[in-house]
Amino acid sequence: IMGFRLALSGELPRGRPQGEMTFTLEEGDRILRNAATLAVRPVDFGPSHSVGEHVRARYETGPEFGRLLIVDASRAFLADLADEDAQRAGYRTAAELLEAGRSRWAWKPEDVVSIVRFRRLGVRG
């Protein structure tokens, strides 16, 4: 069974997930297309994740769509995010990311956000 899992995903299983992250349908689609490897969240939005954690990726509507490995987690002022960060999150510019967060969480440029970089481990069918 482990050989089969290794052949399908390219990695050995890491045991049970240690938490979960929720995403909008658009964010989940970006992750599934490998267009996003970073999530920006308000600091108080759910539990913080540690480097090396294996988490479930879920849509806000409930279903799990994959597993993620947390490779970096930090905090920054929203105004300090560069276009490169926004592109890793699946947006074209930092201004576009700010606008998306403004409509979803009422972000302001002086807000502190969590920046979570991840690697996709697999997809649930």
C-alpha cells in the first residue's frame, strides 16, 4: 500500500493531518492548478500553523480537496506584501490581493497578516 501511495503522490504518507486550512472556491481552484503556493490570512483567522505540519485543505463549503505541507509561516504588515507574494497566492498584484482581502475581511494596509507557504501533497477525488 505504501508503494502504491508513493507511486501516486510521489511522497510517503505523513500520517494523520494535524489541522486544516479553509479556502474559497477560487483559492482552492488556484491550489489545484498549482497557481498558488501561499495563503494570506488575518492573524486571528483560525489556528496558526507550524512549519512541517501536514494539514487538510478544505473549501469553506466543507469538502476536503487535498493535503498541504506547511513549509513556511510568518507574519507581516499587509502593506509590506510585494507583488511577488501576491503572485504566489494566485493574484496578479499586491493591490489585487488587498482588494480581495478588503471585501472578505475588511483589511486595511496597516493590518498584520499571517503568510503561510505550502506545498501540495495530494488531491482528494
